Amino acid sequence: MMKNLEAWQKAPVKIVTEAILHARKKNEEDNLIAFLLLDTGAEMLLKTYLGLPKKVTGTKTSEDDRYNLIRKGFHEVVEGVRNSRQGINANELARVEFFHGIRNRLYHQGNGLTVQRVHLEEYTSVIKTLFKQLLKIDLDAHLERFSLTKEESERISMLKEDVNKSLEFTKVKRKELDFYCNLVVEIIAPKLLLPSFIKKFTDLREKAFSEDGYIEEGNEVVTYKCLPFNTNERLKIVGWFESLVYPVIKSSKYFETLFCQVEVGNKIQFEALGSQLGIKNIKLERHKVPHILNIIFMDFFDLRDFYTNLVEIALFDEVFFKSKLDSIIMDLENIYPQSYEQPDVEYWESILDTINSQNDQLDIYTSKIKLWLDGENNS
């Protein structure tokens, strides 16, 4: 199991384990993924070995020589491992180079190429041997925990079906909650729902998100819109939205609550930082903004967030209604990954429990909003 491995063993074991799990599916797509992962794991295995202290590996080459090799190409790394000490299986290393050549053709010739099953199985066998020889790890023993019984497979299949059904309920319940949130906004200030206000808000938001940011996806740089990081710039944006929202909300009986000044920043984060540092009161420069507009200091916001924030202020106050909604899982892609210490059945049971709990929470929020609406309509 992963928790019994040394820190430096975990990454190569994780990659090769993923490869073997893909290989078990026995289809062309997963065979290809498995082979590419195996090759990545093989390179990481060899470089990990070269980077380990002499007392662990018994190598006869100097530390500087081994570190220099790590920064070089695949074949130099293989040669470095081959020369590092007696007893290294040269035939297995030669087979690794052969399979790496197949990987290169897959990368460079790409589309339409498939992996022969025999090559995948042979590469797996080679890597298992090298793991035993170089890192003292028996991969077969490690992989035993991934062998499911028929009952476990059936149980997981049922759990996944239940998860999908529960997620469909989540979408329905969230849509219902949004509807009731809009009813709250209508009572607070109906003009906030008018198409003219929505357009002005959307245009202003586009202007606020005009600063280009950059992220790297592989070798490509992708631009995206983001709010400026400078606090004074954020305060300027608050001013824009205040000029838009103030005339619409000033006659509302909730005006005082919505426009009271609050300190921006995440109180929970500051308290956690203070606890970590052992400081009771962290004194940081905080800025005050109208409560209704504090979402501009949450890095990302849209009209839905704006409406949700109004509901939080009017009904939920310090319950962190909006932040809890933001963390709700809506589809399978947003499910948190499985840890290697967690069995498959236990993982899917915990996922189902999480989604059922969040659906219960959505029902609680909707009920509270309905109760509030009944009180407003009867007053």
C-alpha cells in the first residue's frame, strides 16, 4: 500500500499502478494510455534510482555524475543506471530502451497508431523486475489491493449508478434553489431582475475582468480574463458597481443591511493563519466596502453570485451560504480524487454520502428561503 512506501518511491509507483489499471481494461485506447504511462513511470523509476544516496543504492558512481545524468536524455539515464553498480540486469535495461523507442514513434507519428498487447505485457514485466531490483518494491504485492472480488465490482457498479442519480437530483435542487433566490431578490429590490439592470451589470463585469492573465497548458500559453490583483483597483471596481446598484436598492427596506460596511477578505483564512503561526490577533490592513459588493474581493463573480450574495446577507448572515453553494459537486468531473490509501468501495460510498448530504443541505436552504418568503408575503 502507498502509505507503507518511502516518499521517493510513491510517485513512480503511482504512475505505473495507473498504467497497469488501464491495461486491465484491454481496449485499444487504454492500452495506449497504459503504454505511455509505463514509459513515463520507467523514466521516473530510473531517475529516482540515480538520485538516491549511495548508502541506499550501493552505487559506485559519484553523486555529481548521477545528478548530471538525471538532467540528460533517456538513453544517457539508462546508461547511467547500467554503469552504477554490478548486478543491474543489462538485458532488462536494453528492453526498456526498445520499448521507449516504440513510445517515441507513438508520440511523433501519433494518430492511428496502436500498441501491441504483447509489447504492453512485456514492458509491464520489465518494469516490475526493475522496481524489485532498483527500489526494492514488489509491484504485484502492491497491486493486490486493486484486485476486486465479483461482489465488490457489483457493489461499485451500483454505487456509481446511485451517485449519478443523486447528482441529477443535485442539479434539480440547485435549479429550484436559484428560483427561490430570485424570488428573494424580487422582494428586496425587483428592479435588480430587470433586463436593463442585467445588461448593465454584465457590461460592467466584462469591464472589471478586462485584465488578461496567463496560464500554461502543456507548451501553450492561454489568456483568460481576471480581476486585477491590486487592492486599489478592486476598490475602484467596487465604486463602479456601487454607482450602478445604489439607485436601484436605496428605497428597499433592506438597504441598511445590504449597504452596511464590511471588511473585505476571508475571516476564516486569517484566523487559520493566526492559529498556524501561534498569533492570537493578526493585524492586517483591511478595507471596508458595502456588504452587497464584497463578492468583488472573492476573485470571481457573476450575476448568479450577486443574487446569491444578496440572499446570504438577508437570510443567512454568517452561515457562509454562498461559499457552501460554490463547493457543491454538480457532476462527476468535480468529484474529489481517490486517495491510494482508500479502497474502491469505501471511496464510492463516501462520494455517495457526500452528494446525499449536499442534497439534504440544499433542501434545508430551500425550506428556509420558503419560510422567509411566506413571512414577507404575509407581513
